[in-house]
Amino acid sequence: MKSILKNIVTLALVLTLAVSSLVACGSAKNSHLQSSSNDDAKYEIVCTIFPIYDWVKNIVGDNDNVNVTLLLDQGTDLHSFQPTTADIALISSADMFIYVGGESDEWAEDAASEAKNKSQISVNLMEVLDDVIVEEEVKEGMQAEEEEEAESGEEEEVEYDEHVWLSLKNAITIVSELTTKISEMDEDNIATYAENGAEYQAKLASLDAAYQAVVDSASQKTLLFGDRFPFRYMVDDYNLDYYAAFVGCSAETEASFETIAFLAEKVKELGLSTVLTIENSDGKIANTVIEQSGTSATTAVLNSMQSVTADDVKSGVTYYSIMQDNLEVLKNALN
């Protein structure tokens, strides 16, 4: 089924690229959040998700020679995003295109390979991280998604965890690579990019150390999510254990009685004070888990940055500020 869907997406992409010359580049740009509106900028960088956009802005700094565009700027979840004709036209002409590279991004890989700008630099974050990428894990008590039957002779696809941006260690590695790639694109400003990139990496490293200090001093070493769980890379960074209702990319919204009962028992067994959710959750599963546990645990939100909007960015939200807020939530959940 997945292979059929991929073929459909690829065909649609080819047809889109065939007509992309009919789409005015200016109108495509204006439909997305841009770091600046300099029509004379020499370079255009298109980023699929908010964390990438914010990292690139920190590297580029005040250089108005580069326009940076955020593609998913309306709070659209990466897992459900479908590019428009204007999106593909924008990507096709960009000097650099940066995307996550997981299963949800198969369309992006096709778009990069079919770009009209033959000198385009494309960056796949999961390829950058390579050895640290992990498979999605169905943890004890977690409700697994129903598997579609594989077609005869077709190997079952391995699903890798896409949420690489939620690790500060990953972010530092990625920022280093993006600094190099942006310097290759715009060699006249190498010194500026190197300085900005190094400064931002140091800032992220300091926050990473703060996370480690919180974990080291915590009385609890387990997180429990009454929700999807996109924080695998974060818990691995600090050797934390976790339990959750669903994997990070799950489309499930209703937890089974068995999953609820398991999580409720873990809340009691471990003496947990907090049941976590991700942003935009209705909290029903988390509240049911607490109710079934018979404890005084409360809910809290860890922000996975999958629904950041252009308005959020304009109001001053950054990758760093969200990770700072998450640290405070983590501190309370582990004590």
C-alpha cells in the first residue's frame, strides 16, 4: 500500500513540476513565512519545519543576502502535510532545500531530486544524523498501530523515528552541518556563518548541559505520556525511561482499555506526579489515566514543535525558547 501511495505522490509531483513554470515565484513566496522580504536577495533557502527554519535564521543572522522561508507555517503537522503546486514551484527554484527526511517526507525527497535549479543544495536531516537514527519503538503497554498486510513478496518497511529535532545533541550536529552547507552556497559570507553557527551551537550546548543537570538531580527517571510519544531522541540523550499510549507518528486517537489500565498502573507503581501530553492534545487519555490510577497526578504539556505557526514566530517563539520551556516541564515531571 505504501509503495502504491508513494507512486501516486511521485506522479503528482512530476505533473506539478511540469506546470510549475506557470506559477509566479513571487506569489509562491508570499504564501509562506519568510525571514525577510528582500526581493534582491541572492539566495533562497526553503525549510520544511519550524526548527529547521529557526536554526537557519540563527546561522544566517542579519545577512539580507539570504531569504529563508518556512514551508509548514500554519501549524500543519508534518505527518499530514501535502505540498501545493506553489510549494513545489518554490522548492524547485530554491538554492537550498532542507527537510527532515523521514517517511512523512517522501514527497520532499522527490521534490529535491526533480528541482529545476540544478545547483540546488538539498539537506536531508536523517542522512546528516545517520548512525544516531533509531527505529520507532513499540514500548511495553503501548498501543501498536494496525499493520497493513504487505503485498506478496514485498518486504515490510522499517519505520524510523522522524522527530530528530527534539534532541539538543542532534540539533548541535545539524547546525554544524547546515553552517557548512550554507557557507558552500554563499562563500562570500563564510566568516559570518562560522561565527553565528559556533555561537548558536554553544548556546544549545549550554542548554543541553542544563537538561543533563536536571536529570542528574531528579528523583524520578521515567516519563509517562497519555499521548503520542515523539521524544524518543530526548529520553535517549539523558538515559530516561518512558511509557506512552502511542508511538510518535501514530494516527491513533483512542487508547484501548488495556493501554489505559497499563499506564494507570505505572503511574501508581512509580509514584509519578505528572502525566504528559504533547501540544494541541485534548488531554482525554491523560486525564483518564490519572482517574484510573486513583492518584493526585496532574497533566503537563511537552511541546514537540509540530504545530508552530507564523504568528507564533512573529510573537517571538524560537526553538531555544520552546526547549527552555520544555526543560521546566521536564524538571517538574521528574520530581
